Amino acid sequence: MAIPLRQKAADDQAGERREPVRFSAAFAEGAARAADGRKALQAVLARAADVGHPPLPPSVVMDAQLVVSELLTNAIRHAPGPCGVLLELSDAELSVTVWDTSPAEPVLRPRDAGRVGGHGLHLVHVLSHRFATASHALGKQVVARLRVPSDRTQGARPGP
């Protein structure tokens, strides 16, 4: 029986997909630091390497470090109580989720070159290809998704 080329190609690609790799960490009130988010990122990348994911280009790793740092810093500064981070790496993207106990959604402040601080959410928007927030009874989740190049040998920052 002949298998149409189109179907065979789809089957071959599906066979090469790797399972997503997840890493989460929760922090008691006052215990979280931006560096903890970066450590969580290193942990998910190490776990991904252990199960056969190719390494991310340095530009994607640096973008992810900035995104997780900014989102965790916002949770620390603007929400009382515990917070946490969930990182998920798939073949297509790196998802960075930060949760906290404030139901208030983050506010993208107007740009002001003279202002010191308050630019983190703009950076997150620029670096991620998708951004979402979800409020619930116990607080909120903020999710930023960064593209992962299909050819992991590429060092360039993924396009929009």
C-alpha cells in the first residue's frame, strides 16, 4: 500500500516531536527573588537537555531570562502573599507563567523615557509572541510565550 507523500511527511514530523518539559516553583510571601525565576529557567533547560531537546539559541535564553525576571519582579512588588513560576518548553515555544495572589491585571504604563523603572511589561510584550493574563478568585496568572526556532542552530532572535 502506498502512503501519500503529504501524509507521510506529517507522520514523520509528528514522530520527531518531543514531550514538553515543565518546571514549577512556588515561593512563600517575601521569599521570592528575580534570581529564583532565572534558576527555574536553568532547571527547565537542564531537564530539557536530559530528555533530548536541543539547546535554545543564546538570544532566546537571554530573552527568557529577562521575561521571567520581569514577571516575577512584578508579582513580588505588586501582590501580597505567595507567588510562583511555571515554565514549559515545547518544540515550538517557551511558556513563562507567573502566578500571584492579586486579582488585579498588570497595567501597561505609557512609555516615558524619563521614568526610572516601570518598563518591564513593555519589554515582556516586545520579547514574547503571545501575552495573556487570567484573573481568578485566588489571584492571577500572567503568561508570556516566546517562540523557539524550529532549527535550533539558528542564533538569531525569532521574528514576530
